[in-house]
Amino acid sequence: MIKRKILAVLLLITCASNAQELSKSDVKKEVVRLLDSINKAKLPDTQSGAGTAEHWYDRISLRGYAQIRYNGLFSTNDKVSCEQCDKSWGTTSTDPDAKSNNGLFIRRARLVFSGQVHPNVFFYFQPDFASSPSTGIQNFVQIRDLYFDLSFDKKKEYRVRIGQSKIPYGFENMQSSSQRLALDRNDAMNSAILNERDLGMFFYWAPAKIRERFAMLVNDGYKGSGDYGVFAFGVYNGQIANKLDGNRDLNVVARVTYPFVIGSQIIEPGIQAYTGKWAFTGEISPGVKVDDPQYVKDQRVGATFVLYPRPFGIQTEYNIGRGPRYNTLTNTVDETDLNGGYVLFNYKLDFKKQHIYPFAKFQYYDGGKKYEKDARSYVVRDYEIGIEWQPFKAFELTAEYVIADRTFEDSALPINRQQGNLLRLQAQFNF
């Protein structure tokens, strides 16, 4: 049939060249008509399903988000900074007259590839194109997540996660940065695991109904933490993501949480704990002494309570434990107690299709940060007041005023308490 139509086209063109009374536009229209019919004849029968075999890569979806910040408004002290939070905030220079070169800063630029590539295998891959190494050079590509969920039942209530992923410790740690109201996570819980991730193996369990509730709390704008199970248990390297393990001691973690519906409200209490040994791999300065630097005790237990904003919300966490911390008096890193937490008040205001979230947060932390220089010693008392405006799903704008009181000391800065205020801005794009 197709050959006959091609022959008809050629014959039509030949006749047209010999017929003076046939216009060129008529020939062109007829050629286009015949070629369209040929293309339609080549298409597979999509209605019956013939010729449309599904491949595993057809099930992979792509989404992402990007955050652009500015931290240079109304700053009263450029020496106030937070290395774990945002490298464009303040300066850690030891020069007494140093000023921060705050400018526009890409905080995150992430793509998420995910999908159910097999009835029992879920795949998740998230690179970040805005990683910032300590050298100060910006926008390196780095793997944030790469894991597979292996499920054992049709409802996927029981699953094992293998790969690099978030460690199930703390609600705000689990909560995506695209969902969080405050621009940065709190020091007290986030100091447990840098970037919240490591390489490990975790068992998760949650009833199908509760998994749907976890998804709803994110999708409907209630700032949920995502689905990390009602019960979680696992082991991980304990050396933070994208680094080789520094010893042969695996950390062990466990978490229990449950979102209860009470009338029109949803509350989620939870408890979590981990234990392991931390290995220093270059964080210690020359002259600073550490006993057994490859096996320093690292243990914590924390509690969580969340009242989701319907419309008023509360989110609070607190943890205690033991870990390494710089001692300014002896120039050593000692194993000491630590404690701290935060409380966040927020409100969800819906105006037509827009969402507005005013919030206020207080955080406190007294302890060390093992992954920073000399297991830097911290005492933090910060107040944050802000508002997030989401005119449509693809765009969010956050303004946050910070009143900071931060003491952070190491061998280079053994006496260093900094107090100051500033206004921080962030534009977030979701796609």
C-alpha cells in the first residue's frame, strides 16, 4: 500500500511538470496530503497496545528544585556565621577586621530521578549541582542520594533501603529542604549527621494507610518529613556521605514515629537514637591531642513532637548524648556530654491558590561538631522570625530575620563569641 502511494506521488510530480494548467500550489497540497497518509500508515496500533512494550526506564520520573539566597541585608556583625548551615553567611576568617563578601548564592540545585523500576524495586537518585567544598569554589556536582528500596509485599509496607540516603534521626533532618520553613536546620539535631546522609542499609515498616498519610502531609502543604516509616532500624558507616569509612565500626540507628489524626488535627510524636564510633580523618589541627582518634564515642537519643499546621502548627525536638568536643583550656578534643533542641511555631494561611506561612523559631545547642575543625565547640542561642510566600507551586519566596548569639571555638579561635542580626532572603523554584 505504501509503495503504491509513493509511486502515485512520483507520477503526480511527473504529470505536473508536463501540465501547464496545473498550478504549483495544487501539486504541493497533494504531495503533503499523500505524505501525511504514509506517516499515519507507519504508526503502530496504540489503541490496541500492539507495539508499545513498556521498558523499565519508562517508569522513571524527573523533578527538582533550586534555591538562590542573599545573606547581606542589615548585617550587624559579619563574624556571625554557621559553617554547617550556609557558607555564604558571614566569615570564619581569623583576621579581626575581616568582612563577609555576602552576595547572591546558589544554595541548592537538585534533580531527582526516581521510579518503581520493578514491582519490588524502587530507585532514587539525587545529585546536587551546587555543592560547596571548603576551598570556597562553588557549584560542584555531588551525589546526595543514591539508593534502592526492596519491598517484600504488594502493599510495600515492608522494605529494605540500600545505598546512600538520609539517616532516620530527627524530623527536621528527614524533612526536605524544599519543604522546610526555616532556611537552615537546627544545630542541635543536624550536628549528629552532616548533610543528614550516609551509606547504609535500613529496614522501614509502615502500614499502607500511614504511608498515604505521610505523602498527604507533604503534597497538601503541611510541611511533612516524608515517608521514613513508622519504624526504622539500620546500620551505616558513621563517617558522613561521600567519604570512606574511617574505622570498622558501623553505627546503629532506630526510630519510631506515628502521625495520629485527632479530630481536625494531626500530631506526630517520635523518638530516635543512634550509637557508634567516630573516626577523625583530617579534621584535627597540628598540636591538638585526641585519645584514640579513630574510635571516639558518638551516641545520641532524641524526642520529637509535631502538630501540623491546620492552620496553627508546632514543631519541636530535643536530643542529648555524648561526642567529641574541642576543649579550649587543654587544647584537646574530649568526649563530653551534649544537649540541645529547637521549637518552631508556624501558621498556614491559604488565600485562593496561594499559601503563606509566617513562622518563629528558637534553637539552642551546647556541644561539639565532630565533622568541623578540631570538633569545634558550640554554644548556640538563635531566634528566627520569618515568612514564606508561595504564590504558585513552582515558586516560593522566604524572608527570615535572625537574632544570633553563637560561640564557636577551635584551636585557631579559642575565644570566639559572636552576636549579631541580619535579614536573609531565599527564592526557591520547583519543577
